[in-house]
Amino acid sequence: MKKPFIIAGPCSAESRRQVLDTCMALVGKVDMLRIGVWKPRSKPDSFEGVGARGLAWVAEAKQMTGLPAAVEVASPHHIESALKHGVDALWLGARTTVSPFAVQAIADALRGVDVKIMIKNPVNPDVDLWSGAVERFGAVGFESRNMILVHRGFSCYGRAKYRNAPMWNLAFEMRTRFPETAMLCDPSHMGGAREYVAEIAQTAADLRYDGLMIESHIHPSEAMSDASQQITPDELGLILSSLQWRDGRGNDPSFTRRLEDLRNEIDRIDTEIFALLSRRMDIAESIGHEKKSHDVAILQDKRWRSIVDNIGARAAALGLSSEFVRTILDAIHIESIERQNSAMNKVRSADND
Ligand code: PEP
Ligand code: MN
């Protein structure tokens, strides 16, 4: 396989024109086309793809561009239709890799078939599930050279910078388990927004991935799925030409990976901290309403001292300095009193109306 191997194309086939215009504009930039016709979506009211009729457009795009093409499959029925239309590669989406029954049914349907299979990481950060999928294809006769791993990041609770957290370490563990299997990165689904595609692609290049899978649409803002993360073929060309695929000398991929993981972890934690603080202040406000209706003063010295003592002791056990804990608690206290105060004032002005 050529390195870096670049796969690009629309998230979804929407019309014959959109597929052909996009794919023709990708010629000279990519090694393979990706075109989703069946779209596994979290919500049933989202666009779920044009289905099998899109396969005729895929076949036409292949013919017009001279490029091989891949589609996503999630059932033996999809495989049968896709193979009839001469697709060169199939991919398992994150929502399929997560299901051992579905993966087994697909592997069984592909026994003895000469096609490339790309296996995206499962939605959740579980290396055994991802690795189990590879083993199921291995067991029906797929050799390493016919399998490709696609790292698209993992869904995590709470909002973070990227739509799906990279967790580079998990992908690295897969590389250790399957050293002969190529690994691509999908910056589109990882970042979830077009402004992140270039930076994630460069990280993947620094980490010596074998290539990229990127969503590209001739009119991204009009796309019927994943509009915010698709880029035009021209933008893709610019990104690809600015990427530096290093040879590994002079930079330490495990350092970059660790740093990236740690930063993502910090982003997630910060998001959670502020979500919790916001909930805490909402509760303080409700207490303000209650105190007002029972004519109780806002500042309850005893209660506050007991919070400081309790949290102070617990924080010390967690290795946080008492100055730091006191600074944070004071800031929380001030904001909390302000919220209670304004809640009381609101009640007062309502009373006066
Ligand atoms: C896709 O590639 O269009 C797709 C649905 O991706 P994922 O399975 O990574 O969400
Ligand atoms: Mn998509």
C-alpha cells in the first residue's frame, strides 16, 4: 500500500451530481474514494443515506475517476449489494464494530471474498472490542494486507474540544497487537469540525500513521450529514500539500501521543468542572429562594465553616494545598452569595409588582 494512503469522499451520497462532482474534483489528490450510502445515525429522524440506489453513482464515480471506491456496510445484505456494484473496499463504522454479532455476520458473509475491509474503532474506548473485530476477519481468512484499521476517536461523556477523543494510546495498542495491519486516521469524525482536520491530520502524520480517511463534499455547508466537518476537495488539496509526513527521526511519536492524550484529558476535566460549578450555582440560587420565603439570612457562618473544614480535610487527603483549596472555596462562596442575593432580589421585586 502506498504511504501515505489517502481516502476521501463525501460522508453520504446525496445525488448523482454531488457524488460525481465531488469525486472528479478529488482526482489527483487521493488514492481511494469513500462514499457512504447506508448511514448509521444516532437519531432515526436524521438522513440515513440514499441506500442501494447510491451504488450506481459509486460505480459511475469509479469509472469516471479511475479510482477504487469504498462504502460502509453494516449487514450481509449491504455486502451483497455493494459487491454486485464492484466496490473495492468496505468499511465497518464505529457503530458496527461495537457489535460482535454484526461483525461476525459481516465476516461470515465475506469468507473467501477478495475485498479490502477497513475496521473503524468502536464508539467506546475498548481495545478488545476493536481487536476482536480484527480477529473475526482473520478467522474467516482475511490476511493483514487486506485489513485496514481506521482510528476515528472515541465518544466520551461531556463536551470536549473534539467530537471524538483521539486516545492515541488505544490506537497505539492496536498497532502493537497487529503490527502488519495498516492504520489510517479519520480526522473528520475525530474533530467533528472542519477547522480541526489539518491539525489532527498532522498529528497522525507525526505519529507515523499509514494514511488518512477524510470527508470531502463539493458543497460542505449543504451536506445532508456531517456538514460541519466536511471540506471541499480544494481545501483537502491544500491540507494534504501542507502536511509533513516525517520519517520518525528527530521527533518522538510517543511523546506527541502522550502529550495529546493528557491535553485532551485536561480539556474533558475542565469541561466537567465548569458544568458542576454551574449546577452548584443553580442550587445556591434555589436556596436563595427558599431562604427568602422563610426570612432566613443569606450568610450562615456555621454552615460555611463546616464546608471549609470538611472540604479542606478531604482536599488535603487528595494532595491539594490548603491555600489552593481556600482560594477556590472563597471564589465559589462569593459567587454563591451573589447568586442567592440576586435570587432574593428577584423575589423581592416580584413581591413589589
Ligand atoms: C462515516 O465514515 O461516515 C461514519 C459514519 O463514520 P463513523 O463510523 O466513524 O462514525
Ligand atoms: Mn460522516
